[in-house]
Amino acid sequence: MIEKPGVPLGQRIVLTIQNAVLEGRLPLGSLLPGSRTLADLFGVNRRTITRALEELLAQGWIETRPNCGTYLVNELPSGIKGAPPATPPPEPRVGFDVPSVLQSISTYEDGVLLLGDGAPDPRLAPVELLAKAYQRALRRDGSRLLDDRDPLGTPLLRESVAAWMLDRHGLRIGPDQVLITRGSRGALALLGSALFRPGSLVAVEDPGNRGAWDILRQNANLELRPVPVDAQGLVPEALEALLAKERVHLLLLTPRHHFPTTATLPAERKAAILELAARYRVAIIEDDYDGEYHYEALRPEILLTMDKTGQVIHIGSLSRMLAPGLKLGFIVLPSPLVPFMARVKRSRQEQSDPVLEWAVADLIRDGDLGRHLRKTRKIYQTRRDHLVGRLRECLGAHLDVQAPSGGTGLWLRVKPPVDAQALVRAARKAGLVLYPPSHFFMGKAESCFRMGFAQADEAELDEAVRRLGTAVNRCLPPD
């Protein structure tokens, strides 16, 4: 970042971005990373980034496109001299990580298909239902809600989540055991930093969720220890070997639909893991990743239903059920932890939109959330079947394609002689963004990658298969 004594931080960010454009390191017309990513890159809060973007917008350097994001303009504002050079300079000239910014931009260019993780499709979000519920909230109790500063979450939503857990899982919990958070990642950051000292050891699934790993490392300063995962999820014997060797304080687990492999942890493994956690006094954070998207008649239960010793802290995501952009999650705590976590949550003064919380509570109580889930579950199952069929038909000689019982993505194993890492690079050049195997593995990466199906319709999935086929052909050795 440009250093100018006496110049406010937001203005220095504006100048840094403008200089990067003028020097050709940020191409005109490019999509800027999101405010959260920019805040991380500059080491500031999102409010500062928002003010800087507003200033750039006012000066004519950027433009916002509905449902697409924020872009640099195609031409420099009038009166600005200088044009970007044809090639970027060999070395960055500012103090932030320019290559990572450029990588983020290249990931979100127009026409690129983003199927690297498997996110719910925001186009299916119940926008009208949410809008009506939001309006009802404002009409009924708007003045109180707009003054609601309870960081634990709106009482009505906490009551609704408790009722949801009873209806879906047969769990009787009190609303006081529920904390509302800024998405599941916000929940993980809160728990990691509040309950564990810096340097504490965390057992994590390998392969696993790198985003969650980064939160535990960066937000909570915890150290991670990998535990292998096979076709049935985390291997209890490997966990036991780790617990016998080192003092582990926490296990992060995605038992219903493991990320990224989609494996469902069977009941006997759940019981074994719970027994180990109780014996070694290890807390378990159960991240119910895509838990509500299951496509078989027998739905796997959450780990919390089997917990008799108070080992499990459950994280759920309302955003993934409704719309990813809502950033609304919840934590279900063991009763003895409630007073402490309530104090921590209040001290941080973190709260999402209380009117939105009321509106989502309304959708839960009226059954709209359940109906929306049934609708999207059918759509995602159709998309899963379509992608599995197309991949087997077109690329079955090069990919091992298994249909997962749930979740929003496929875990694909690449057959020799194609190299998975090279395939992902070639796919990106063909306009299909996937994550390389190294993204998911803490140790040596296997020849696998994840391909989402939920966020794309059938036509988009067909195009994704075509682009992946182009990438495969580029990776095959010459005859």
C-alpha cells in the first residue's frame, strides 16, 4: 500500500488501486475481488474498503454491474493521463500482494464457468419470499428491530432454529443454546478464537476444507494436524493414533457430506469418533456442510444427535439453504458453554441484519424454508444426475465418476496418463475454473479434484463438460 503520512487509510487504498491501474498491473475492465478479499489483502476492515470503493466509483474509476460485481471501467476517467502498458512490469511496485489480486480477477472473468467448489445456485434463492418476509418484519416491529443490538441473534430466529432442530433431527434444545453468526465461517472463527488458546492443536480431515483451515490458522492461531479420509469419511484408527501421540484439543468434522469428497460418515464411525473424543477430552466442531442436500430416502443424521457427553458443537448454515450471500449461520452449544459464549459474543458486538434474521425466522415458522429445500433438492439431484451422465459418456475413459448421495459437487479421480494438476490448469485456460488437487490436501495430493453441479443448469454443465474435454485432450501425451 502507498505510504503517505497524514493521508487517511481509505484514501491511500484509493491511490494504490489507481496507481496499479495506471502501471498496468490491474487491467481496465477487470472484475475486482470482493470487499472481504480486498480487506484481507490490505489488512483493513470491510468498512474501510467500502468507503474506498465508493470514492473510486464517484471518481469514475469503477462501475458496479447488477448480479456481477464491481469492475474497473473500460476507459480511464476523463482528464487522467497515461495508458496501461502492453505488458505488466516484472516486479510489483506496491506493498500488497498484486499476484493474488490478479489471480482473483482472472478467476472471475466474464464467460468463465466457476465450478470449483459446488455452491448453491443463487438464481434459485426465494427472493420474493424473502422480500415479503422482510417487509412484514418492518411493518410489524420495524422500529424495535432496527434498534435491536443483541449480538446473540434475534430471539425469534434463535427460537425458530431450535424448533427446526427438533423438527428435522428430533433434538430438544433451548433457544439459549443457539447463537446466530455471520455464516458458518463466522461461527468457526468465533469458536476457534474463543474456546482455544493460540497454538492449540486441531485435528482436521485430509483432504479437507482449506477455507476452514485458514480461519483456524489465521483467526485463531491454532495448529493443524491432518487425519486421513477414505471413501467412508474420517478414519477413526488414524484419529486414535494422533490422539495417543499429541494433545489435541479440537476435531473439525464434516460428517454428513464430507468436503471435498462428499463421503458420508457411517454410524459406527461416528460412534467410534465420539468415544475417542470423550476418552481424550477433545471438542468436536461439526460443520454440517450441505447436510440438507441429500438425495436418497435414508437421510444421514447429524453427529449431535448421538452426543451423550457434551463433546459436539454444531454449526449450521442458513445461507446455504437460502442464498449464499445472506451470510447467516448458527451454532448449537452444549448448555454449560452458553454463559461463556454469550459473554464472548456480546463483547464482540457482531450481529447481522436483525430485520433479515426476523424475516428468515418467518420463513422457517411458515414452512417456506422446508418447501424451498424440497424444491432445490430435486433440482440439484437432477443436475447431479445430468453431470454424472455426461462425464461418464464423454470422459469416462479419463475420469472415475461416482454419483454422491448428497452435497453439491462431485469428487473426481483422474486416470493415468492424465495428470490432475495439469488438467485443472488446462481447464482454466479453457474457461472452466476448478481447484487443483493441492488445494484440498495438506500433505501429498492425490489425483483428484472437485467439480460442482448445483450452481449450474444443464446447459452450463454441458458446456463445462465440453471445456473439460478440451482440457483433457491438451493433457494427453502425443500418440
